[in-house]
Amino acid sequence: MLFDLNNLWSTVLSLLAALTVLWVRATKTEINDIRNILYKTREESAREYVTREDLKSHNAELNKRLDRLEEKIDTIVIRFKE
């Protein structure tokens, strides 16, 4: 017999090991690609969106300005009533 059972079994196991290594390598590459996309997405979202603290400070400043504007309008309305 050209191949005995041990050689056949070794060949099958070697092929399975090779296919497993190829699958792991492809999966690792795909995971790295997804990780890179995730990092880019985080960077883009950080550029486009503000943090809660920044939003709170901007809202507080905007409210102060609106209050000042409201006071000015009130003084103008009171002057016209007199």
C-alpha cells in the first residue's frame, strides 16, 4: 500500500491544521479592519459632537446672554409705556 492509515491520518490532520491557520489569519485581518474602522468612527464623532460639559457651559452662557437681552427688552418696553 502506498499510503498506510497513519500517513493518511497525518495528511488529513495537516490539511485541517493548515485550513485552521488560514481561517485564523483571515479572521484576525478582519478584526483588525473592524478595529481600524471603529477608531476612525470614534475620531470622527469626537470632531463632530460636543461633550456634555461643553454643552452645559455653552447653554449657561447662552442663557446669560438671553437674560441680558430680555432685561434690555423689558427696559425698552417700560420706557415706551411711560
